[in-house]
Amino acid sequence: MSLSSAALAARRVLAAASHSSHEGGARTWKILTFVLALPGVTVCMINAYMKMQEHASHEQPGFVPYPHLRIRTKKFPWGDGNHSLFHNPHTNPLPDGFESSHH
């Protein structure tokens, strides 16, 4: 497989570039951290905070007792047996509906 002279020259230039010194690498990552990463994290935090504020103002949705959801064939081995391990009374209804809200 023979390479043309232009391809061979390009290959040599690229190979030489890979063996150059790696000075300035830490500086480049430091700049990228301050210019891209930190502002990106800040924007994500602001977005999450605004979504949380928007969500907090909503009322609890109405309970619809679908027969295929919240099936209990036996009690859970903790508590009263009706609440899941990570039960949240604001978002997780019991089989007979949401618990009374104490806001």
C-alpha cells in the first residue's frame, strides 16, 4: 500500500504533533473549569431551583383508584405494613388514597 507524498507529509506532521511537549495542559483544564464547568453547574442549579419553586405551588393531583396499581398481596415487613420503605405522603398514595395533608 503506497501513500502519496502529500499523505505521507501529512502523516509525518500529525505524528510529530503528538510527540510535542504537554506544557500548558493544566492551564487549559483550569480555564475550561472556570469558563465552562462552573457556569454550567450554576445554570443547572438555577434551573432546578426554579422548577422546584414552580412545582411547590401546584396542588396535589386527584386520586384515581386504578385496580392495577398499589396492589398489596402481603404487608410490608416494616411499619404498619401499608407504607413502602421510602413512602412520601405528599406524592405516594396508599391503596385507598392520599393521606391527609398537613401543610
